Amino acid sequence: MSQLQPPDTLDEMRALLRHLPGPDLEAGTAVRERDRQLTKPPGSLGRLEDLTEWMAVWQGKAPPQLRRPRVAVFAGNHGVAVAQGVSAYPVAVTAQMVQNFVAGGAAVNQLCQVADSDLRVYELDLDRPTADFTIAPAMTEADCARAMAYGMMAVEPGLDLLCLGEMGIGNTTSGAALATALFGGDPADWVGPGTGVDAAGVRRKAEVVAQGLAVHRAALTDPFEILRHFGGLELAAIVGAVLAARMARIPVLLDGYTCTAAAAVLWAADRHALDHCQIAHVSAEPGHRRLLDKLGRTALLDLGMRLGEGSGAALAIGLVRGALACHEGMATFAQAGVSNKD
């Protein structure tokens, strides 16, 4: 990653929020000036124009570049899945899917190949699931801070775009618990089928989230404590990666529901902490649309996907490539000999 030394405690993580770099407004101005000269009506490329400016202000360069994107998938296991039966699959599937990623057999492998993107998979102590959050905090403070620091170290110098995803059986329950604790409402508003549980399974997930909230409510003093009590190691790593990317001026694409729920911990602590992030796609998990409404965000893609593993973020790389290609490659009115509007 950058020269930033990963903090050792949650208090040090909290302190980082006071030193987040802001957007490079000069780069944004340069992009908008060139955009006004391109052979098209103003605003006619819609969100592609917004993506180009977003890349510029967070990279701090105009024109922005996309030569080295990376998809980072963090994998962890959840005690609530072991103890409470909230998933259609056993927790052993987490490690099995990691091996599938390594072998090149998962959907995200194919999407990264199409996007000409690097893929890295990071395992977080798969043999030691987090605690069952219905009876104890999911992580100790040391474990949570260590997982965040691990995620920070995955952010290497020279990346142009970081796409974040997760793999962890049971983590949609963890994500729903995070969302409920951060934003309120009934747990039933935030849970969904995840890997494919039936209606009874969805009700069970809501009961598990409600039980966890009842047990820990008095301890939920800030967003980082919410992360510690309900998150997973892979979700804490995502939070760390988002922080480190901001410090290194690397734009971020967030994958679906669980990934966004993890990142929302930072938004709850600082409303501008996710300004360098875009939501790649809106998941078919019903809680994701509610979460995007809370964050005031609109996803780039809406394809009914709910796979996880960074698949939506990998797919959205192509949109960013298209945006930058138009910005750099299109002729200006003067170059093309085309009359501009008066």
C-alpha cells in the first residue's frame, strides 16, 4: 500500500478519519473543461461523464487513467452461520470457493479476465470463525483492528482503481445486522435470502439479527463498535481497504449488499468517508436498495445479481473504461471541424 502504517487499535482507526484527503478540484475542472469541447451535446453521456470526473478528482490527475485495476476479494467465516444455521450452505464452502478462485473457476475470474483486471483473494483465518454474535461480540477489538489493518495492507501503490468484494458463508446475516444497527428499523427490513434460504430461513435470519441487537445494544457506542460486534473478519478488512484507498487517492468500486454494509460503517462515522467510492451494482438482496437510499447513492448497474465475490464490481470496470475512453479518445469540435452550439 502507500507509506501509511496500518494502525493497531480501533482508536487509531477512528483517528484516521480526521485526516482523509479531499477531492482534487483542479483535476475535476480540467476534466469538465475538456468535456465541454468534445463532439457531443453537454451531458449526453450521462453518468459516464460523472465517472470520468470522479476518477480524476480522486486520482488527482487529468486525464485520469485505468491501466492497473484490481479486484480484491476478502474471505472470512462467521460463527453465527456455524451456530445459528442462517445459510443454505455449510461454512466449509468459504474455503472451497477460495480454492475455486485460485483455480480460476469462479464467475469473478471470468469477469476479471474480460475487464483486464488483476484479481487477489485474501483469506482471513478461515479455520477460526468469528464468535456467534447472538451471545458475544463477533470480534475482539484486537481481532477487528488486525483485520482492518490486513485490508489496508492489500492496497498497494500504483493501483488506478480498487474493486472490493467478499466471500463468507453467513455474511449477508452479518451485513443485515450491521445495517440494522447503523440505520435502525426492523431486522426484517434488512435481511434477505442470501445464498438461497426459503421464507422460513429469512424469518430465522431476522430473529437472529434481533437477538444480537438485544444482547449488544448497550455496547453499540459508535460505528466501529457496531462493526466489532456484528461484522466479520472479511468485512473489517473491507473497511480497512476503503480507508487505505482513500489515503492513497485510489478510487473504489464497492460490490453488493454485504460489501456496502461494511463500508457504511465509515459513512456512519464520517458522511464524506465514502466520497471516493462508487456502488458498482444494486444487489437482488432487498436490503441493498434500502441501504443505498440511506447512503444517498445510486448504483451503476442493476442486473438482479446477488453472487458476491466482487462480481458486480469487476463487471463495472468496463463502464469506467468506457467513460475514460470517450473522454480521452473523442475529438474536440475544433479537431473534427464540427460546429459547436452558439
